[in-house]
Amino acid sequence: MKKLLCVIAVLFSQGVFAGDKPNVLMIAIDDLRPELNCYGKSHIVSPNIDAFAKESLLFERAYCQVAVCGASRASLLSGTRPETTTIWDYKTPMRSKLPDIRSLPQHFKESGYTTISLGKIYHAKDDDFPQGWSERPGKSKKSGYVQPYERVPHKTQKGRFMGPAIENGGDVPDNAYNDGGVAEMAVKKLERFAKSDESFFLAVGFTKPHLPFNAPGKYWDLYDRSKIEIPSRDQPLNSPLYARSTWGELKNYTDIGAKVTELDDAKTRELIHGYYAATSYTDRNVGHVLKALERLNLKENTIVILWGDHGWYLGEYGDWCKHSNDEIAAHVPMILRVPGKTDGGMRTKALSEFVDIYPTLSELCGLEIPKHCEGDSMVPLLENPDRDWKSVAFSQYQKKESKRKLVFLGTSVRDQQWRYTEWRDVETDKLDRVELYDLKNDPNQTKSVHGIPKNEPVLKRLAALAAKSATGVNPPSH
């Protein structure tokens, strides 16, 4: 601990931060999987995030705690695991379960920061206001989190815009869609902060590439649909059927429908094309904000962290959306820039979790880490990205099995080679099924090898760790 405090003291004494306290810009992106050029996916056009990564610490093996928007964000912003939040769905507001917890923005607000929320940060509208935010959370002039369509007919059902799953917006400006408006709002806030002496915690949330995959035409033009590869639709062997994604979210859209069970190659390519276009559109909006930060001379005094709230299936195993404990659903992009510490760019394979963000930002800004936090500060990785670190990362998801009318809680343990998942009846805690994937030798998670005798020691070791998922497994002493 003394060493960590010395690290922070050196940052301040050497003038790394211009003011008494560094600012924080947190960029949250909905449904963004680590399919970016900076993550080795050269087919994706993401120049702004790539440039940001070259000045940052990029986490190659970061994991969310629950692969659905609301639960993932409730965990991240409370600094607690789902066993504490008791939120595993998308719609339960954090404050309905944790009314008295000191959230991440609340911690900064109570430490003298001006805290601002723009776009989608929590899943529930205005959640954590007024505890966490200095002002009522700001939304774009467009309606709601799900961006409206610009060119195709649609109708509103239960407050949502319902139309096709994709839209090529054609020759419309970047602010025609909701996220472009959020980016403009963020720039205006930064212009305000540049003229004041406020220390700020600015949270900017972009909804794309969340469905529907809508973006201006120029982002669609970046990709040749005919060259998009179709992933294997084969489901993992020895995996329980209820562990799969039902992709019900996608079935809400008019060009899919509730009864569809498989998509043909043409529709698969169209949807992947739309996801890529929406990703590049978000990259533009991220760049718009980061360029303003630099133009306004705020860059050298601002810590920036970017994360995608969970992964997303693009037809792998015949699945779509998220809602599982698979590697595709739980593996996330996370990139941290700390002026004076990450300027040359760094990468780490250290296992990291979203619950680590709260203590990390607190420590970097010289704030006390609240005792309720269940993650670990990642500051030591800034000094040595290759150092020994966590042995495992945890994720959870609840699933229903209609035949037996049971609900199972899946707890997943990821180490550097294996992904183990156990499914327990939420009423009885009885173990129903297990899965074990050797991701070193089977990176596409095609077959659970839990029944192979030579893997029994691995199975027992990870099963024992699963029992510790409520508190995590701490990294070595700092």
C-alpha cells in the first residue's frame, strides 16, 4: 500500500496533472465487443479508438460481471459483484437494490468533483440522481436510448422504436442519430470545464453498436459485405441448451420476428455489416470527444477510461445478442489512459474485471477506496503490465429452462487457459450442469471437456474458486 501511495505522490509531485486533482472522462459503449483494430481485428475501421489505445493501457483480458446492460453497469458503478447487487437482468435500477451504497460518481461528487452523466450510463433513466450526479443526467434531443430511424417507417411500442434491425442512414450528418447528439453535448460540457476551475467526472455513454444497427451511410461504405465471413453455427458440444442465448432481443425487430430460429447467410452478413458500421460510427463519436479534450487543453489533466459493457454474438453458434456466460458474451474491451504513465502505450494480459474500475479511478485521483468495493485497484499494472495478477475473473448469468420450469444461476470462472461454468438451481442451490472449455487449445469454445478424466484436477480447482465468486480472488500484495 505504501508503494501505491508513493506512486500517486510522484504523479502529482512531477507535475503530471496540472491541477490539484485530475479530471476523469469515462466513455461507456453499449454492446461493444473487443472487435476493434487495436484488439487485432484488422477488418474493423476504428482509427480514433486505436489512436487512443496507443497512449493507453489496453486490457486484453477484461471481463464484465454480467453480460447484460443493466446488471453489468450496476456492478461496475457500484463496485460490487452481482451477488451483492442481486441484479442479473437489464431493467432493475441499481438504487432499487442498493439504496444506500456510495456509487462511483457519488464518491467523486462527495470528494468535490462536478459529476455529469450524458447518454447511457446506467440502464435505468436518471438512476443515481441526485446522489451521484451534480446535474440531472443529460440525454440527446432524440428520443430514448434506442436511436430512432431516419429513413424507414417504424412505430413506437411500449416506448421503443420498432422497425428493422438495421438502417443505412445514407447522406445524413453524424448528429442525425442519438449518439452524435451525445458527443456534441459532451463537447459543450468540456468547453464549460475548460473555462472553469471545476474538477470533473464526466461520464459519456454511447448506445451504438446496440440494436438497431443504425448509422450514417459513410460508415456502411467502409465495409464490403461480400467479404464478411460467416461464423460457424455449430453449438458447443456438451453444453446445456439453456446456456445458449435465445437472442430474443433481436427478435423484437420487424425484419426478424419472434418465430425465427436461424438466419440465412444473406441476413447474417447484413446484420454483421450493420454492427461493423455502428461500431465505426461510435469510433467517430469517441474521437469527436477526445479531440475536443485535447483542443481545450484538458488532455494532460484528465484520466480517460473506455469500456464496452459486455460482449455480443454475431452469429457464432447460431446465436445473437449476449445473455450468457460464454467468452464471447463476457469478454470486453477496456482501455485506460493516464497522462504521464501510459503515453507510449501499453498492453496487458492480466485478468481484470469491471469491479476493478471503481477502486482504480479512486486511487488514481488520490481518493480513499471505499470498503464496500469488491474489486482491486489496477494501478500496479501501470507500473508493470506483465506482473503477476489475479488468478481468475468471474462472471454470472441467470437462465430459465422452460421444460422443468427452473431458473439456474450460472457462475463462470476464467483463468488464463480455462473457462469453467457451473449452473445451480436458484431455489435449492443444487448443481445441475457444468461446462469446461480449454480456450488455449480451443479458442472458439467448440467443446466442453468437463467429462475427460485428465481434466478432473482443473475442474475441481475452478469449482472451488467458483465458491469465492462473491468476493473475488485478490491479486498479490501490492
